[in-house]
Amino acid sequence: MSYAVSKLSQGLVVPAEATPGGSLALSDLDQMPLIRCMVPSMHVFKHGPWDAANVIRTALSKALVLYYPLAGKFVEDHKTGEVRVDCTGDGAWFIEASANCSLEDVNYLEHPFAIPSQALLPDSRPHIDIDDLIVLMQVTRFTCGGLVIGIRTSHTMADGKGAAQFFRAVAELARGMDRPSIMPVWSRELVRRRVERAPAGPPQDLPSKRLEYMIIDVPTEHVNKLKQQYLNETCKPCSTFEVLIATVWQCRTRAIGLPPNALTKLSFAANFLHLLTPALPAEGGYYGNCFYVLKAKATSEMVANASIVELVKIIKETKGKLAEGFAKWVKGEDEEEGDDDCYDTLNATDWRHLGFNDVDYGWGKAARIVPFEHTDFMPFCVLGLPPAKENSVRLMTYCVLKEHYAAFRDQMISLA
């Protein structure tokens, strides 16, 4: 049987009430060319009401009153390169759709997808440029009563935590709350550099590397053994993220076969919101980009042959440089490295604690969340949630070329 998705309706959802107009400045971090992109994800719910799309559409309209910048569009000053938000109140793009199958028929969207992901992710009409939109949602109902909510959000407007905060607000309003538990805070002026730099211009077009996709579910028991090993040798605790990313870094380094003295890097984002806390409400609410990219470095030989404990130490030392690195960035003293597209760098991110797992529109939390935190030119590893199996952590990787896939798989299989 051929599985298909039919769009029933689509259009802009405008704020439920009049909202402020004018133009808002973004932070200097928001305006980084590398994050001028949409971040897609799919959220699988095993059941929902027959009118789920209407419930979410209404709640989205209410949420856009508070988060009114998300109903606007970006404008760029071509002389200075500055990007701002024009608060037009145009709205967010919303699609209601239906699938001719059950979630069980398509294995709850386990990879490989029985339905192309593009059929479940929202897109705009041809006459509306998707880059002019900030939020897009698609609610697809399956014959079993289950739902898949596909979303695209502008990384320029919000990082993962900020986007999750917005959708939690939509969900709380869908459940009948008068207002979200966390109110939005703009305050983009808090993330400013003290130096002027030449306009960066649009993102550089980088060649596709055709990276291979791999999923592996790591038993919690195995993760705990690695964490206990670190505790035994150092008398200090470590996190699941640290031990798993150290392991993937090592497995990948062994698989791709760089020269022994070649430098291999592990890049990951660290949230610096706590460094801004004195200037922000104690209850939170800031939803702009709030991350600083840290980079651990070592020779290929060292990473390939070190113990996991040694690699975790390197990662911890790198994380300890967050405050110093962010301060240098503010002063314009940071070292810019234009090599994030290089094959010798593994980029890691963690979706488990962003907050998407707390989103409940009134029929329970998502049974599965499918992130698409990857590009065709940057090797990526994602710690996912919720785990596909009980007592496990899901690793999703797009980080090796086809010729290195078998060796990488053989290295990673020991984790399962």
C-alpha cells in the first residue's frame, strides 16, 4: 500500500488580538549567518481529539499575541547587514493534513521513514517565501487517531530552548490556561558585542558531503557503567552527554582514519543564560539564541587511543572555558574559526533537555520526537528524546562519508 498525506487546509494564523507594530533589534548572536535557517522537527502523539488541529490553531493565535515578533518577518539593512524583526502581525503558517494510514503502519516514524518527512513537515505556498516566515506548523491526523505535529522555526529568532518555550506556551493555552506559566522576555540588547565588525553577509554556500545517517540506542546500563568508571578514577561525576559524546568522538576518529598528528575537534554549544541571570527575570522567559560554541581539540592519535575517562576530562576542561570564551566574544577578542564545515570536526547537540518533551496540548506528551539537527556539510551527532526503547538513550548521527560508514558502524555497535 502506498502511504500518502493530504493537505486539508493551509494559511496564516494571525494573533488573536492587536499586537504592537514597529521594528525590533535582534541580538548580535541572533544575526550570525550560520543560524539563518529553519530548524525542523516532528512530534508524534499516539492519540488526540478529532479537532486537534483547531485546538492548536486557536492556541497558536493566542500565543502569537504574547510572542508577537514571531508573527512578523525579518528585514535586512543591505548596507550594514543588520537583521531586524518587522512586527507586521502577518502570522504563522499553519497546515491541517490527514494521512491514509495508522502510525503503526509507518512504525511511528522510525527510520527509514515510510512516509517522506517532507510530507509531514510544513511548507508554504509557492508565492510565500519560507524564509519570510518565522514559525510554521503542520498537524497531520492518522487513521488510528494519532497525530504528527511537524514544525519549522527560525533559528535566527530562537534557539532550541527558546523554541520549546514558545510551543509549551501554545500547549498551555490549548489546555485552557489563561496565560503561559512562563511569560516571554525580549531583552535582545543583553547579548551585544562591544565592537563593530564588518557585515558578515549571507551564509556561505558549502558543498554537500553526503553524510550517512545512523541511529543507535545505548542502554542506560552501559551509560551508567561509563559514568561510574569516570567517578571511580576521578572522584567526580560526569554527565550522560559527556560520556556518550566522548565515545562517539572516539569511534568516529578511529573510523575516518585521519593522520596521527592531525587535529580532530569536537564542537558543541553551551548555554550561557546563567551569565545573564542578574539582568533577566528569575522565572526565565528569554527566548533568543543563548549559546556559545565550545570546541575540544586533540590529535587523531590521542582521541583514537585515549580512555573515555581522558576524553571526558578534555570535554569538561573545554566546558569550563564558557564564561571566559563568552566574555571574549562580547569584547570581540574571540578567535573566529571558519572551519566548522570541515570533516575533522564533529558537531554535537543534545535535544533531551530543550523542553519539547514537556509540551502537552491536552492529550499527553509526545511519544516520539524526531529532530533534524543536521546539514549536508557539517558532521553532526544528536542525543535524542524520548528514547526509542525504555532505559536507553538514542544517538542520531550524520557524521561520516559512505566510505567510512562500515568502520564507524563497527565501532558504534559496541554501544548497543
